[in-house]
Amino acid sequence: FRSGVDSDAAVFRDFILRYLAVNNRAGSAKYLYGESYGGPRTAVLARRLQEAGVLLDGLVLQSPALDYNSNCGISTGQGCCGYLPSLAMVGAFHRLTRPLPTDLSGWAAQARSYADQVYAPALQPFIGSGVQAPALWQPLADLTGLAASRWQTSLNVAADDYRQWLIPGQLLGRYDARMKAPSGSALAAEGDPSATWLTDSFAAGIASHLRDQLGYRNASTYVLLSDAISVWDFSHAGRSLPDTLPDLAVALAQNPRLRVLAISGYHDLATPFHLTETDLARVDAGRVRIRNYPGGHMSYLDDTTRPQQLADLKAFYAATLA
């Protein structure tokens, strides 16, 4: 047995089938909620469950990495066009864009339009043969806050470079680029200040939740991070890195009732919101609702976003049961 995309989905499918049978829950409403890598997990698992006869009511995708091949932070040689609107939102948060937006959704719409209609057509010739586009350097600087000289160095700016370059001497977070820490500091030492800041709180939170809310008792310790990724088999459907949009499309085709809610944070530089939007454009858009909020990868950590996201989740669940 080798841990990977397909074997993981099979194990989860078999566990859920057994749980439903043992607890007599076949008639209950059924949802999958997948965050980050849990997004592609959810797409594949939904298909596998429905092929086994378990129809689902809804899928929630929180900051999903649905197609690893479209993400320039994961797959080499890709253009980073899908990241540009996120860079624009991050630059605006740090008050480095021109102008400074007063309407976040309007600024996001402007950044999407520029990314798709102006930046993307210029990026492909640059990736193919290094052809630059000098006319874009200053507009890109105005949009993202990153100096025009940086865009002149490379028109295809990756998120990790942007995190180091935007504010000299500071490293921005990957999961939430609103957070920054001095380069070389303890918060920056592990490469993502936003993750380092949260780790201890998450460790305490899951321990309390398992013990006090769920009543789960086990002698082992919950592991927040492990080296499983180094032995994980990411191959799926004939590709070395997973593209799970076809699985999601099949799941939707299998079940006319099935609906999807996709959630992203504007300031997430791991799974940028516009990349998720363009990925999901490959499936039945009429059955997919997309909601973007101020915040990072874990958008629900934002005190303003959390009640909005909760209300949207409740509305989604209610609509699927109506």
C-alpha cells in the first residue's frame, strides 16, 4: 500500500461507507468539506462515493488546489497570471498600490480584468522566448505595489519572490500575506510568518476539540505536520501531478442535485482566489458558487470574515436541502 491520491480516496470512501452502514445514516444529508489539499481530495472522493452509490448533497472547497498543473507555485514552467489579482490585493493591504482602493471587490475585479486581458497575453511570449513588455512594468507596479524594476527583471513574478521583494527587509506570509516579519527573525525562520504564528494555537485547539467536543480518546499525539508529503504519490489519471477538475465534473454529472461552494481568501498566496476561479470555470458554473473574502488560506481566522463565511455556509446548506 502506497499513500497517494487514489489510495487515499479509496480509504476515505470505504470508511464513510462503513460508518453509514454501522450507524444507519444512509438517509442523512451528506457533505464533504475539503481545505487546501482537501480540495482535490474532495473532488476525487465525491466521485468515488457516488460511484459506490452514495449520493452527496454538497461540497465545500476551502482554498482548494484542484489542479496542481495550473499553479505556478507547484508546477514548474507555468505562468503566474492566476496570482496577479492576489498580488494586487496584498499590495493594497500594505498600502503600496496606486491608487489605494476603497472597495476591495471592485479592486479585485479590476485586477482580474487586467490579469486576463492584458497580463496573460504578454506573459506567454515572455515564457516562450523571453520577450519583454516594457509598457506593462509601471502598470504592474501600480497594481501590485512591487517596484517596476522587479517586473523588468522578470515579467513572470512568482509568489515566493513577491513575498521577499515587496517590503525590503521583511518576509510576507504565504498562507496570509497580510502578515510580515523581519527577514531572519524567529517568525520568518520557517519561511512563512503566518504559519509559524498559528502553529501553537492550532495544536492546542485540535487537542481540545478532539478531547472535549468530540470525546475522542487515543494514546497517540495528533501530528500537525509530518514528512508524508515526501512519500505521497501525487500521480492521478495518468498525470504526475493531480488535476481533479475532471473528477469534480463527473461527480456533478452523476448527481444533478449536487452543488459546490468554493471559498477563498483574497490574501492567500498558496492557492490564489483567481486561479481557483479559472480552474472552476472548467465545470458546470451554474452549480458552483464562489465566495471570496478578506483573509488568507484559512479565511475563517479573520474576525470580520468569519461571521460572513458562516452565514454563507448556512445559506448553502439550507439551499441544498430545500
